[in-house]
Amino acid sequence: MVTRVFPSAAALARALAVDVARALKSNPRLVLGLPAGRTPIPVYAELIRLHRARRADFRRATAFNLDEFIGVGAQHPGSYRAFMRRNLFDHINLPRPQAMAPRGETRDVARECVRYERAIERAGGIDLQILGLGVNGHVGFNEPAAALIARTHRARLRPRTRRANAGLFAGRVNAVPREAISMGMATILGARRLVLIATGASKAVAVRRLIEGPVTTRVPASLLQLHPRAEVWVDRDAASRLRGARAVALRRLRRSRRGRSRGRRATATARAST
């Protein structure tokens, strides 16, 4: 996998937003797979900024949400559909019918999973899937397990995952649904290109297991190692546990930043003395 280490979460967000804008320019009918969660919020803010600057046009694009809570309607403020509207869709020119998501309020979850898979197929598959990373290595709501369900499916959420989503439900963990509809790992790996993003020291162990550990369903994100065009974009905190060549690259990044900082201080001192 290609691993890119950025000096900060903000730098990562700017770079990925520019990357998405270029992809849209190259293919206006781009099919995007998009995650909810805290990590992609800065990316979405940058995409909104680029759209307002007329550098990102979503009119002919299509977007598929990665997952959704079961039992939560689209208008519920805790739903991922509401999250995406607040943080992206209400601020860009993506037509509402082209913003796809699983219907968490459905009475027939199995049928909804099939419907969603077929919608992705009718769109021609996902061109660029952006992913977040759980601290336990989950992707979407594919939690660590002895075996994983390949396609879009009903997922049981771990207590840690529910705690991580409590902010969407006024901080009340008990209000977070216990189940969700999620793209499966085979659906995710079917995307033509994958970009997983992770920021912050809390993700460092998961990033190391994803990149340097074995491919295992106990770390669902590790399956990205099997994809021919998978990329992992991390800030230096999330990369802090990496070893080998990637650790060398991270040290070089740190030295480069220190060198630039010393250079700026020296310049400021020289100016002050003249």
C-alpha cells in the first residue's frame, strides 16, 4: 500500500480535498464512497471551500454513504445521513437524489442491504472510496471478528464503537443504536481506489496493525493490503508507531519541519538585528 504521512491533520485534509477536486475534474461523473465520523470533517470543510471557490463541481457526481444506524430515520440528528448533510451535502451542489445512503429506518433490513448493493452496481461501482479507521481496526461498521460478511449487511456494534458515536446522540451512549447497516469488506474492496485516513495518536496502534501486521479479519482494515490501489494517509501522530522505511520517512518529516522552524527563527533574528 502507498502510505503518506502529513505534518498535521489539516495538511492531510487540504491535500485530500484537492485530490478529490482533481478526480472530479477528470471524471465529472465520479462515484464517491464517503464515511461519517470526526476524522473526515476537516476534509469535508476543505471540499466545501474548494466548491465555493469553483474548484470542485459535484453536479454530476454520485455519493454513497458507507453506513447508517438501524432504527434511525434520515431526519434524526444522530443519523449519518443528517451528519453528511450538515458537514457536506447542504453546502455543495451534489443533487439530493445522487446522495445515497442505507435506509436505517427500514422494516426489512435484509432487503435494504440488497437494494443498496444493487444501487452501487447500477452506478457502475465506486471510483474513490474514502475510509476512516476505528481504534480497534474496524472500517465502516465491519468490527473485528473471526469471519466477516462480504457485502452490505446488518452489523452489531461493539461497546467501544457505540461510545465513539455518543456525540451524535447528545453524549448518551445508551441512545446509540446497537446495530447498523454497513458496506461489507468485499463491497469496500470493490472500489477502484481506496484512501483510508487516520489522524491522532489514538489511531497509531491501529495504523501500525493495518500497515505492518498480517491480513486478518481481527483487524478488518488490514484487508486493504489486498487491494491494488489502496492508500493510507495519516498525520504524524497516527504514524508514530510505524517501523521500518515508513518510520524513517516520518523522522525525515520531523527533521524537515524542525529545519524550517530553525530557518524561520534565524530569519526573524537577522531581521530584528538590522
